[in-house]
Amino acid sequence: MARSPEGLVFTGFLFLGMGIGLLLGRVAVGTLIGMGLGFLAMALIRARSG
């Protein structure tokens, strides 16, 4: 049984947003943007996999 990478994609976007937010001094904003992108990426993966 193959596992879907949805959780890893979400986590990756979340940490990427946190890191960018940390660099720009706006961790909360970066986290929310990362979460939004992560949820969109998860939806795309689910739609493609059926």
C-alpha cells in the first residue's frame, strides 16, 4: 500500500512559511501563509490521485 505525501507536503509548506516569516520578522503571518499553501497543495494532490 503506497502512502500519499499529503502530510509531508503540508508540513513542508508550513515550515517554509515559518522560516520566511522568521526572516522577515513576521512569524505568525508566514505560518498562516504556509498553512494556506499547504492546504491548497494537499487538495491538489488529493484531486490528482482520485
